[in-house]
Amino acid sequence: MWVVKLGGSLNQDALLPQWLELLAELGGGRVIVVPGGGAFAEQAREAQAQWQFDDLAAHNMAVLGMAQTALMLQGLCPALQAAAGEQPLRRVLLSGQPALWLPLDLLRGRADELTNWRVSSDSLALWLAQRLHAERLLVVKSCDIDGRRTLAQLSEAGVLDAEFATRARNAAFPIDLLHKSELARARDLLLDETLSCRPFAV
């Protein structure tokens, strides 16, 4: 099982349909797509900055932003089967379909280690991959990715969120970062799991 995080910056990108087509074509029974929040989640940041409500409310709003993105992705690519929760996601894969995480299971009634802005949808994708014992996590970004940098350095540069590198230390699977233009590379990885990508150190 692979977890593939599509950055929210792709929500308005012309390459988005190609990514969805690729994952639908090659991801049946093996890929769970994690949506970024994009502009939907950014609205939560803006509202919190204006009204100064707590991070718990902002977290739940951002999660609903990810869910909005998920519904949009399914609308664009109905082959992706949306599911909320670990067991429903597993059932989608067992049926031979590619899964799309509708992250309503991340809504919280009280604050915990996930309900702050140091944790973005990147770390939430990593959290899901760890809970599901995934074989690989692939994170697709719109910004340039310097393969010479560690995950910690990429976090410091704002490419990944502040918690990602720390949480990645316990990952028992490869973590690959791809630029949105690397569709061919992603196809090669999906077709041949023995290929490696950028060997990012923590």
C-alpha cells in the first residue's frame, strides 16, 4: 500500500487531472490519495488571524478544507473512491480500487498533538501512512525540491511543515518527494517498486 499526498497547491494547476489519471490508472488496490487543503485550508488561517480563535477550531476547519479538496478530486476523477477512516480505506483497496482519503476522522473535540499549525496536510499524510503501515509515502509538491537537503532542512525552508522531519524519524518506509512536473518519474515508481527516488535523510 502506498500513500500519495497531492499538495493543495495543485488544486488550481493544469497538471492536476494528469496526476489523478495516473493514480487512478496505476493505483487500483494499492494507492491511497491524500488531498491537501489548498485555498480551502488557507481560509481557516485567514479567519483565525482575523478573529483569534483557538487552534482546535482552526484545525477542524482545515481538515474540512482537505475534505472539500477530496470531494473536488473525486468529482474530477470518479475512479477514486472516497473513504473516511482506516477500515473503509482498506476496504476500498481490497475491492481493487484506488482510495481517496476523506479525512473526517481527523476532526477533534479536544486539542491533541495534531491540532496546531506545525502540522499540515503533509504530516497528516505521514500520520496516516504510519497508522496503515504503508510501504511508501510519496509527497507531490509544486515548489522546487533540493535533493541535497535533509527533511529537517526542507522543513526549515518551508517545503514541508515544521513537524514532518521529527515524525518521519519513526517511519518504517521510504519517503519520496516529487515535483509536480515529475509525472513520468511517478509512473516509473508505480510500475517498478524496486526503483528508488531521492534518498532524503531526516
